[in-house]
Amino acid sequence: MNQGRSSNSSNPALEVVDLNIVVGGRRILTDASFTLNHTTLTGLIGANGAGKTTLLKTILGLIPHESGTIRSQNFGEHGRPSIGYVPQKINLDPDVPIRTFDLVELGINGRGLRRSITKKERFKRVEEALQSVGMSHLADRRVGLLSGGEQQRAMIAHALVGRPDLLLLDEPLANLDVRAENEVVQLLTSLKATTGLAILLSAHDLNPILEVVDQVIYLAESKLASGPTEEVVTTSSLSALYGHHVEVIRVNGRVVVVPGRDSSSHHDYDQQHPNRNLTRSQP
């Protein structure tokens, strides 16, 4: 689906330079730099509490940063940075009488576009967003009655209806079964290719997205490493990031990160995703 974005794909969707984040006296990130290009899928990887959500909210402008630069070169309507966001926790009460269509339409209202576009245009945008995530047939279904995977798709449509250039997703695979997890991963891969989006999704487990990500951003000990998976998720790279020896083991196509005994931030990847293959060609 082509949503008619006017961005210049030769410009990065996002540039972060020397970013420092401190929240409540705790240093979350130190001198972090990375770039997100259009038509790329990036995994933001780290243990629980590593600062993934804080980084996403800082990019959104919801949390102030101590120093550094967050630069988005593409802007949507009203001059706002063109960013869509899917939060980590989704609580959709089965008794709330709101349809999938209504939930997605709220994405237009939330971006301050309600008065600037016609009712016909709003309807068109919602239909496009639903179609892009394969949810057109569930437009009239009460959102609380959707499955976990369907709710995640509806929330992605909610984020897409504003036609962003950058899509941020906070743990979109959490609490999904393997089938729904795979469907969401394939959906994001398709959206990247068909819309030119830059997509950044956070996860504590790399394995479900291992075969599809173009690069990873790995958070640990208030530091960050970014680049192709084969370069970042290695024993030497992660040992330098954690500041002590960390072993990266590849078992039956899975990646397992085993911290040293002196580590206070134990981080083993989930063991429930066999038959993943690390080897892939880079774009």
C-alpha cells in the first residue's frame, strides 16, 4: 500500500547524535548515536530495564534528554515530526463499545488532524490503514473481542493512519503466541517494503526478528551498540558493551547471550524459538 508520503527517502528518517538521558538521577544512556534510514527494520534489543521504552519516549519528545541531538528530517501535517507509535501495554476492555474502525480513527484525532481533513478523507485513511494490516474484515468488530495478535495489528493501523515516516513499536511481540508473533513480524516486513517506512521495534529477545531485521541497536549498562546483527551481537562487542565478559552462543540457529558470573544484569534470550538462522545478507 502506498500511503502517499511526501518524504525524501534520501534523508534519514531519524538521526540520534551523542544522546544522553538521565531519569530520576539514573543514567539511562550515554553518548548514544545511531541512524534510522527509510525502508529499514531495526531491532532495539536489551534486557528488561535496559532503557528501551525510555529511549522510544525520548525520541517521541515525551521524556527530556540531558544533551545530544534527535533529528527528524521529515515532517507531516502541521510541521510535526512524522512518527507513529505503538505502546507496550495494550488494555482493551471487552466491554468497551468501540469498534476496530473507531480505534484506528482515533489515531487521526490524536494527531490534531480532525479539523484539517474532510470526513471522506478520514474514512479513506482509516480504510487504508486497516487494509495495510489485513484488518478490513474486522473493521466493525469490538476491539476487546479481538485476539492478541489482532489487537496488535489494530494498534499498528492506529499508528499508521497519520501516515508517518517512522514507526516506533514498544515490545510488539510480548504476550503473543508463536503464530501471532510470526504474523506481526511478517506484517512489519511487508510494511517496510511497501511504504518505505523506517521501523524501530523494541524486544528483549532477538530471535523472533533475527531473520528480518536490517540492523540492531543493543542497549546495556547505559551504553549502546548499533549495526548489522553479525557485527553487534558477538562475544567481543557485547563484552565491551557490558564491561565484562559476555558469551554469545549460537545453538540450533538461536542466539543466546550468557553474561559472566559477575553480571548484575542477567540476560538470556528466550529459548522458545528454535530453527532461527543468524546468517543473512545485509542490504
